[in-house]
Amino acid sequence: VIFSKALSSQRRKYYLDVKMAKNGSKYLVISEQVVGDTPDKNERHRIMIFDDTFNEFASAIDEIKGQMK
């Protein structure tokens, strides 16, 4: 892991990790952990954004951010 950032709100935790692939390229892993009523109901979801689409992904987030205000 090159860089990591964690965020939390009530029952959800988000992790943003920048990692290095075996071929030397960087990618972003966004993980969401949802705490269930019991430990067996916890959920974890992950998406990976690779460097070839990162700028497009970041631009889309910036555009969406304006709509969230």
C-alpha cells in the first residue's frame, strides 16, 4: 500500500488505498465495510480503479460532487 485513507459514518467504513501492481502501475482500491446486526451479517465490497481510467473516474466524481451540494 502506497497511501491509505479511512473514513467512517455510523455503520459504514470506507477505505481508499493506492497500491502498486506487479507491472509497476498504480491503482486505487475503494472498499466499503457495512457493519451488520451480527458479525455474520457484515458485508464488504471493493472496486478497483486502474491508472488508465483514473482521471476519467476523478472527473466524474468532481461532476457528481457539484450535484450533491
